[in-house]
Amino acid sequence: MGKEKQYWLLKTEPGEWSWEDQAANNGITKWDGVKNKQAQKYLKSMNLDDLCFFYHSGAKARRIVGVVTVVREWYSEGEGGDGAVDVKAVGEMRRPIDLKEMKGEEGLKGFALFRQPRLSVVPVSEDVWLKVCDLGGGFEGDGVVMEDDESGDEGDD
């Protein structure tokens, strides 16, 4: 019996590591540098194929911009208990969702992002995950075909 999929939110300053950096790096990166013990505990709880919102923090842009998936579970990096998980880009949000917009949504009142705003890694309940995805119109690679997709490409190859 497989492990149940979990959902997370990973914060990064766009000046340190942006969605564009993630996508340009063959979509895969080591998510490291997390010093807070609670955030590390969350990283250690991640399983292969868990999905994570990619959140830009900082003064200029506080918003969910994409989705990554866990491709390597927690591994140690030397002394001091530091470690990382590897994540791979799944896709960009069809519409980024700002923190202010999320805080105004009734269905997101219990979101850990609001309760633990200083943590760089927080769990996301399935209900919150689905609500945020709905707000942003989903994300590229989620398997949803958008109604306004007028490319006309029916796969004639």
C-alpha cells in the first residue's frame, strides 16, 4: 500500500531562487538551506511525488507562482543535521495567486501559511490545495484542459 500524497508550500526569495531559475535548471533543484527545525521536520516528512506550491516571498512579490514535485526524499548533507530534498518543476500557475488574495478567501482561513508565516516550508491540506489551484486556474501540467485553449491542435501527427 503506497503512501498518501501530501501537499506543501516552499518559500523562496525571487532574488535567491526564482521560478525562472527553477524552470531553467532542467526543472530540478536541491531544496536546501532550511535552518528552522520545524521547517526541516516538514522537509523530512516529504515523500516522492508529493506536490509543493512554489511561493515567492519578499517585499515585492508574495505569491504562489508554480508547482514542484518531490523527486528525492530527505538526505543529509554533512555535519550538523543539514539536509535537502530534490524537487522538479511540474508547471507554472495559470494565474499567480497573491498572499492578499488568499487571505481574503473564506475557504483558506486555516492555511498554515497564515498561521506560521515565518516558516519556509509548511504543510498544505488537500482542501486548501484544491482551493488555491481553483483560484489560480490550476497549473501547467495538471492535466486540465482549459476551455479558452483555442490552439486548434487536435494532435494531427
